[in-house]
Amino acid sequence: MVGKDRQFLDGERLKRVVEACGMEHGDMSIYHRFDGTGSSASLQFSMANAVNPGTFDPEAMDKLETPAVSFFMSMREPRDAMTAYECMLATAETLAKNLNGDLLDEDRSVMREQTKEHYRQRIRDFEMQSRRRNLTR
């Protein structure tokens, strides 16, 4: 997600919105969203700063201005990859709306409905391949 018209994203607002969306600052000094709590929680997705080294200091977010953040997930970690994707997408869209940003895809083009559906299909394909592998074991 990038700021519109090359505007920087305000760190304090960024922190407020991502925490309201259930993300927590954690490993690697980036934000993560988990499914569940405690030792049974599985990682759904993460968000890194687009500026090297990609980290956030929660104590200095009021001083942070960044041109963009990056959301990412593994299809292997969440209990339900499709739910994790939908939560990640909703969080990114909420952030874009509240921080006057644009949601971009992996090619840095404006995210379109067709691209969102393409990602959903990739998850369905991955889940089918995983089921097939598990059946042949």
C-alpha cells in the first residue's frame, strides 16, 4: 500500500489502524496478524515497512513517515489460507482508506478486482495440490 500522489503515510495513524485491525508488533520488528491466541495461534499475514530495513519501532511511530508498506503471507502457515488472505486484503483496504493510500499488487499496479480473484484462485490451486500430496502419502 502506497500513499496517493507520492504522499507519505503517517506512522502514528498507521499504527492506530493496523492495531485496530488486530495486528501486533512482533518478530523481525514488523506487524503480524494471528489466528487465535497463545501457543495455538497461527500466523495469518505480516506487514513490513517499504523502507529498508523494513522494520517499525512502535515507540517512534509518531515520528515515522513512510512512502509505503508491504503486506505478505505464506499459504502454508495459516490454518485457513483463504480466510487469512481475506483478512489481509480487508486490513490493507482499511489502511488505504484511512491513510489516503492506493493498494497495489505484486507488480506495483493498482489492485483490481480481477487481480484479487486471481490471488484467490492461486490459493485454491495451492490447497488442491496440498490435498493431493496428502492423499498420496
